[in-house]
Amino acid sequence: MAAAPDGHLAADLARLAGLHGVATSYSPAPDRTVTVPASAVIAALAALDVDAGTPDAVRAALAERERELRERLLPPTVVQWAGAEPPAALAALPAGTRLRVTTEDGPEQDGTAGLPPGVHRLTAHAPDGRTGRAHLVVAPDRLPAPPGRSYGLLVQLYSLLSRRSWGMGDLGDLAELAGWAGRTAGAGFVQVNPLHAAVPGAPTDPSPYRPSSRRFPDPVHLRIEEIAEFAHVEDRERLDALLERARRLRGTVLDKGALIDRDAVWELKREALELVLAVPPGPGRQAAYDDFRAAHGQALTDHATWNALAEIHGSDWHQWPDGLRDPRSAATARARAELAGRVDFHSRLAWLTDGQLRAAQRAAREAGMPVGIVHDLAVGVHPVGADAWAQQDVFAAGTSVGAPPDAFNARGQDWGLPPWRPDRLAACGHAPYRELLRALFRYAGALRIDHVMGLFRLWWVPQGSPPTEGTYVRYDADAMLALLALEATRAGAVVIGEDLGTVEPGVRETLQRRGVLGTSVLWFERDWEGDGRPLPPERWRADCLATATTHDLPPTAARLTGDHVDLRDRLGLLTRTAAEEHAEATADAAEWLALLGSLGLLDSPAAGPPGSDEEEEIRALHRFLLRTPARLIGVWLPDGVGDLRPQNLPGTWDEYPNWRLPIADREGRPLPLEELTASARVRALLEVLREGVLREGGGNR
């Protein structure tokens, strides 16, 4: 069936695929429809345990699925939005059906009236004898809104070194930045890259978007000296030697221009943590640790067990001895008991990191930030990591997440991340997703969801196929959004969706309806349905985080000077001549600067080409963002010092030091946190934002 099926078979396959949420075509533009290969459809169905490999198999699977749906009394998950009509699944039940609900907290009741927000168990008994069971999600109508208008800083935490960190930015640096920005610059938030646990083992994948686990944070971000037991380590000589090595490592980055070496940082911190965690915690600390273990239960045990096993067998669990590849096997249970000390070590690392993350959020709020720390949720996890091992039952085997071809990437993308199975998620009430949200909201004032369109559908790429030969698989967006609203409301947290690029019709409207803010980047905001010119500020959407750039784009100084073209030219990434690319980049920047001039936003418009006075032009671009109705405005911290280097250059691997650069000035000299906060240029830019937000009655006074 690899070849195109005949008419009848194609129709059966399309119907079967549709009943399982697998697309047979997609529309990259309103006037264009692309048919996906039958092989992609068959592979996606196979990953859902549906055999569509032969005509007979397709017909049998279709008949079985249609029978299941006819006989099913309830879908696995039902959503009741506050104030809305009863869900369609309940309205469609046969007359006389009796409903019984076991609430999240335990009490039972007849019917669904007056249920509190939560995830409850619903049982339906129909007059014809059928019984149906479902998870009933009762959710607030909308997510929390930002408390007024505010601006904040965007930074990759590893790049934010201080004179106290050990060669890369840490959670102590984050707390210091938040405290300074809130108190002296009136900032309302600090947004950071994903701080999820990385897959261990040198060389570690430096990308924060390919983590081992999204549920638990990475202990490499710990500020070792701020752990309570640090003061009581007995072997001070060995500890002092580690501190000296850390000082030298920090100096190679800040003073000698070396790249950030995450593996070297972790080697030092791991040695120090072995000493620190050998100190017994006091009774209060032990009680707090016990509470943490109880709160995270099996998930924490699995995460710590995977890390303990990885120390012995390597980080790719697919290569482990057979019995250990199953987290629930007797062999794994025996290994966990034998490695109890190491399991406890990694459990305590998760607890310590969680504690410093919550301390950073407290520091932000105590500094007057109305939002605080904005954490980033990556779209998936590494296939060899802890989550993929512990949650094998909800991951789709033989596929990975990516994106279809678009105007920016004609070959499509394969991110190498296994997708969650929507059927298995629904069957368990989306428990892994909900537990993930709860873990992150423990320490997040807001959550940015990378590729938020993934709550609706994801592009699945069959293993061994190019990303052009994938297809979309649909998720229960209503349930995903309801759980997001439930957990965000309980935490009092804002949610920002990264919705850049191609978005299917209705998604942005649905997200806005539920209170999920979007993401608007200045250089992309043009009148694409009209003359293509820069979009005037009054036509921007209000429910968004508006920024001049992101970690995946050139810094604003590079955009204005054209340095981003020179960089891509040096690396051989251009598809046209450098002269053509420069001409387009110059014209693009000139259009924006002309708009700024017409609005009176440039104090002293440069007489020369774009970038002639890029410091003033950067300030003017942020004055423009203030003119938009955007609820949140983000300042890329490297823009404050004129850094020309992107933190990540998509399409490169070894050609460019992605995710390994410290923040630097225009000449490429690394700047520690102490110099950044003292920089007159940084202060001048942030003063523009502070005054603008306060003038409108928002922000942190």
C-alpha cells in the first residue's frame, strides 16, 4: 500500500484516518491544498496501533472503529466550560441516562450540576444497559489575564553569567536580574529559555528544546553556594578546589572569549553536589523534601531511576539491557533498590532545583513584578531521555514531530521529538500533560508554550522519511485548553502561546477566546493581505507579547546593520547572492525606520542608511512597540547592549555555536550581569519602556 491507493480504497483510508484524527491533506495557504502521501497516513495509523497496511486491513479497521463509535456511550474525556451549555457528549446521551460523578477530591454526587473546577470521574448508565466512563474536566471559562500592561526582559539564562556563576548563568543570576529589573527598571517579568532537564553525557545536546524531561528541571542551573547544606560540607579543601576551578572556568568565558561549556560546568557542579548532598539535611529540610517526593510520586521516582541507570548504562535507554528498558519491569525494580542511594541523589537534585526556581519567582514578586518569571515549555522531549522511557505508553513509536514545508523552509523540518499519542492521552484524562503543567506552575508566574499550535495538531514524520512526507495528527484541543485553564487559574499564572508561522484557521481565535496570549514579532508584522508594508501600531493585536526579536532570529542591531546577512554568507547559508540579500534586508529595515520617522518615534533620525545610529533606532523600535495595544512587551536583553550575534541560528549545527554564547557588547566582548545592569545603554533602553508603561498606568511602580 505504499503506492497511491485506488478510489474506493483511498476513500476508506481517508475515512479511517479521519476517525483517528490523522489528516490526509492540509492547507498551507487558503487557496492551496496539499495531499499527503498514503505512506505517511499508514505510518501514523500504525503508530496508533491501527493496521492499514493492506486493503483488507483498512476495511477491517474501519468497520471496527465505526462499531466502537456507535456503541460508545461517552468519549474518554469530556469538557465542561464554566458558564457554557452542557457538553455535546452529555446532551447526546439517551433519554433516561443516569449520571454519577466522583469528584476530584473524592465525594460522589448524582448529575453534573454544581461541580467545582477539576478533573472528575463520570459514569453514565443508559436505559439499554450500556455503561460509559469518562474523565470530566470542569474548567474556568478563561485563563488569567496579565495584571495590567507591563514590559519585561527576554534572556537565555545560560548566557547571563555573573561574577558568581560557574561558567554559565544560573538561578542565582536569574533571581538577581529579576530583583534588579523589578526594583530599578520597573520591569514586570523576565522570560527565560526552557530549564528542563537535559540528557546527560558529554557532549550534551546544547539545545534547551530537546530535553530529557519537561517535568523536572535541570540541576546544572543550581547556585551551589545557596544550598543550605553547602555551609556544612566537611571537606573544605576539596570544595575550595572546586570553587577555584569554577572561577577559572568562568574567567575563560568572560575574560578569554571561550564558549559556554555546559558539560564542564556540570562536571564541576556534580562533584560539588556529591559533597553537599552527603550532608544530612535538618529536620525541617527533610520534611520539605519528603513533601516534594510525595507531591511528585511515581514521576519523580521514574525520573531519578532513569538518571541512576543512565550513569551505568549510558543515556540512551534503547541500548540498555532488555529488562531495564521497561520502567515497570521486575528488573527495573531490582535495579532501583540496588541503586537506592543514587535514586535519592537525583531526587534531591530535582527538589533543590525546584526550590531555587521558586526562590527566583519569589524574588521577582518581592521586587514588585506583577508577573515574575516566564518559563518556556518545549514542544517535546528527546527520544532517549527520561520522559520517553517513563511514559512509553503515551508516546507514538516510530515517529517524530516536525513541520511541513513552508515559505521559510521548503524541505520542512524534523525536530526528532516523539509525539504524544492523542488516544492514550484521552484515555488517561491527559494525566501526563496535566502533571507537567502542575510541575511548571509551581514556580512560573507565566508560561510560554513553544509551538502552541501543537495543542491542536502536530506534524508527524515517520521514522526514515523526509519531513515532506509527514502528516498532521489532531489532538483534543478542547481538553488540552481546559486543563491549561484549570491549572493556570489555580496557579494564578498567565499563558503565552508561541504562534508564529503557519497557523490553521480558527486556532488564534480559539486561543484568544480562552485567554492565551499570542506572540507578535515586529519584523513579521506586515499587512500581508494588503500592500505588505509594516503594520501600523494601532492594527496590532492586543492579546499578545510583542517583541522586536527572539532567540531564533537576528538581534535587532544585526537586523539594522545587515550583519545577519554577512553571518549567513560566511557560513554558506544564503540561497541568493549576498548583494541581493543585503538589498532586501536594507529595504526591509528602511521601511520600518521610515514608519518610525513618520510617527515621530526617532528622536534624531539618522541621515545615513539603517544602522547608522542603531542604538537610537533600537530605542525607537521599542517606542513603536509601546504604541501598539500589546498587553506585554518584551525586550531581548542582548539588544540592550547591541549584541550582534544570534543565540541560535536555525539550519546550523557545528557551523555555528548555537546555545553557547554569553551576552556580549557590539564588539563581541562578554558582559557579566554586573556590567549589564550598570550599562548606560541598557538603562537608557529600559527607561524608554518604563516611562512608556507607567505613562499608561501599568507596570511595576
